[in-house]
Amino acid sequence: MTSKQEQSPAAAAIPSAVRNYIDGEWVAAEGDDVQPVVNPATGETLVDITYSNTETVDETVEKAADAFDDWRATSPVKRVQYLFDLKQELEDRQEDIAQALTREHGKTLAEARGEIRRGIENVEVAAGIPNMLREGSGNVEGIATNMDEHAVRQPLGVFTAITPFNFPAMIPLWFLPYAVATGNSFILKPSEKVPLSSQLIFEAIDAVNFPDGVVNLVNGGADTVNALLEHDDIAGVSFVGSTPVAQYIYETAAKHGKRVQAQGGAKNYAVATDSAELDQAVPNIIGSAYGNAGQRCLANDVLVGVGDVYDDLRAEVLDAIDDLTVGNGLDEETDVGPLITGESADRVLEMIDDAIDEGAELVVDGRDFEHPDYPEGYFLGPTLLEGVTTDMDIAQTEIFGPVMCLAEADDLDEAIEMVNSTEYGNASSLYTERGNEARKYRYEVDAGNIGINVGVCAPLGFFHFGGRKGSFFGDLHAQGEDAVNFYTDKTIEIQRWYS
């Protein structure tokens, strides 16, 4: 592995303060807890964030509820005009957002730009809501003599999304466009670690001039989240994060009578058979495991070689790791940025040490990586462990760092057993050129997202984002038709006419 020696280029200006956006106005957050937002590559404090108190949450929900009646009465065709304008605003601002995202998160500029593009795609899909609302409405004329029956979609009120640090530009846009396009009002509570990209997205929203109270932003921590979960006037909650927190969100919000979709953690396996095109597969595998510094729920951090392919697979993986550049994401040549915090880096280091104690062999050691230009950064070099078996904790627990594990299987049946051995069911990938292997894998692997020769199997906006077992709590997922169903309910109308 290598490190970039030159200093980062000058970055675009970032917001000088973290503010809330409530009822169409930018307002300072009110609360006693103030925390720094730190650039994980340099250790510098970018800005301070004030965690909003319960009174601020109450005010925001009240304003959003007040806006709901007029917004729901606005025709879907008119509502989506705001989304067309929002798409253009985001297009115009995407480089500024990418720069801010990289500085607050650490991911590379290429990764940041790709993330924003995926978010914009969801705005585009949600702009098709007039047709999406029509589909599946279920109207039957003449259900009985002189009787007709109709199912009419209705928005439900105020929705909130509590979003994570790892994709602070994309994941809010999994939810916001669909919520408002279907006629609801919306409150975003972004991760307190990475609030700057949300500030810039809401500058775009402000420029679009949504009616006051339709789209709102509240910054904060755990107390802010709990106030949203327990508020009587919140109709539904969306969440993405770790499994323990997802389960807590699901149980708490459901106890308070809300719809919930809570995406949890993951332990994803990739499998390569002897028919895999390794020159194509290995770069894809490396991107999945080490991209975003491994901090994504679609990362395949266990790679299983089936049968005779293992030795060649291992050799090509080692060569590919050696070519990775670790550094500040603002450096265009960087492949792997820092972890989000020092605590995250310490957790990953402890997992590596525990895996060695359990019998895994450390083939590539990134534990002592130090960047010469950024000594205060939370860097961890790409790491590779070999001889990993499913009884080891590192084969069962989400790593969320630039660490990949190598494992062996005699045949595809054994590999599938390994994939299904975890409590999670988020994603898995198979590298093969045989259709029968792909069909078997898709049918037998218990995961919501399956990639065939695709290492990051992130669905496009018109498909829902899958997840099963400990990776998802709820019934309706983010994006696509599931989003429309989550943000609406069907009123059944039965008509009888006597003359």
C-alpha cells in the first residue's frame, strides 16, 4: 500500500455554522450540548454543532403538522415540480456538496460524487410519483350490482428520517423526495458526525421554495432522536444505522404507534467460483471491501474462494491491495480514506487483534499505518486476514473498516452455508460465469440484495433497498414502490347507487 505525499488541494468553502431549517427559515439550534465536527483525515475541527432540545423538536413537528393539510391538498403534478427544481439545484451544487462531504466524512471525492449522483437519482424517481400513486390503486367497477370499489392512496402526516454518518448525502434522499412527493411533510435528523452535507442539501431545498413547514432539518443527538420517536404527531420513522440501534428505533417508534423502516447492520460475504473472471472480479471485490474505508452496509468483507480458485484469487487480491493509496479524500489519487473517528479506528484494531487470537493469519497488516502528511488522521491501512472460519467473531460481526477476510470452501453448497451463517441478511455477491450457479445462489442465499459479478449491489432508485434478518426491522423498505406504500395508506371506498 502507498500513501499520497502531496498536500491536499484547496477545498471549497463549507458552511460556517450548523443550523436548523424549520418552517422555511434557517434558525440556530437551541440546546446545552455542543460538539465539534472533525475532519477525520486531518483532525481539524470544521465547525461546532449544537444538539437541538426537546422544545425545538416540538416546534418543528408542530410547523410540519400545520403544513401538512395544505400540502396534501396540493396535486401530485404540482408537488413534483418542486422535485424537478430540486434536482437541478442539486446538480448545480454537487461539487460543493462533494467537497464538504469529503471533509466531514473522509471518503474520496470520487466516492462523494458518486454518492450525490445516487441521491439525485432518487429525486428523479420520486418525480414520477403521479404515475407511481396510480399503480396498484386497485379500482373495480361493478364489484356487485350497482356497486363500485376503489382503493385511494392517502398521505399520513409528518414523517422523519434519522440517517447515518456513512452516506450523509445519499441516504436522506432515500426518504425525503418520496415523503413529500406523496403529500407528507418531513423532518430530517442527520448524523451529528456529518451535518455539513445536509446543510448544503437544505440550501438547495431553500432555493426551491417549498411551502413553509413541508421540509425541515433538525440537528441533534440521542435526546433529539427520542423526542422524535415519542412525539404523538409523527406518523412514521425511517432509520439507517447499526442493528442494535435499528432494533431500538423499531421497538420504540412502533410502541408509540408509528410506521417504521429501520435498516440495520450487515455481515456480507462474497463468493468466487472457478469460473469467475478474476481480472474483472478482483477489482470489483477490492472496491467493495475497501471503498469508503469499508464503512458501508454493502461492503463484502469476507471473501470465500471455492475449490481450486482460492490460490489464484488470493494472489490477485494481494496484488490489488498493494496498489491501493491511503490518504486524504481530497487528494484525487486516494483510494482509501480515514475512518470516521478515533473510536471507530480503535474498535476495528481490537477486532483484528481478536481475530488473530482466534487463529486467523494476518497477511496484510494495516494497523500501524501513519500518513506522513496527516499525522492526526484516523487512518488504518487496508488489512487482509486469512484462514477465517465462521466460528470466529470477525466472520460474524460487522467490521465497518478497511479489513477483508479470506476463507475457503470445497464447493458452492458449503460457501452458501457460510454466507447464511450470520444473523444478518443485507447483501452478498457471487463471482461466476455459470448461470446455474448464479440461479442457485440467488435462490438459496438469505439476503435482501444479491450481486452477480457485482460487489456493491446497491439498487437503483426504482427498486427498493433490500434487507432481511438482523439487517432490517419493518415491512416496507426504502426507495421505489416500497417507499410509496410506506408513505401512504389506501382508503377503501365502496359505492352503491340506487338510481
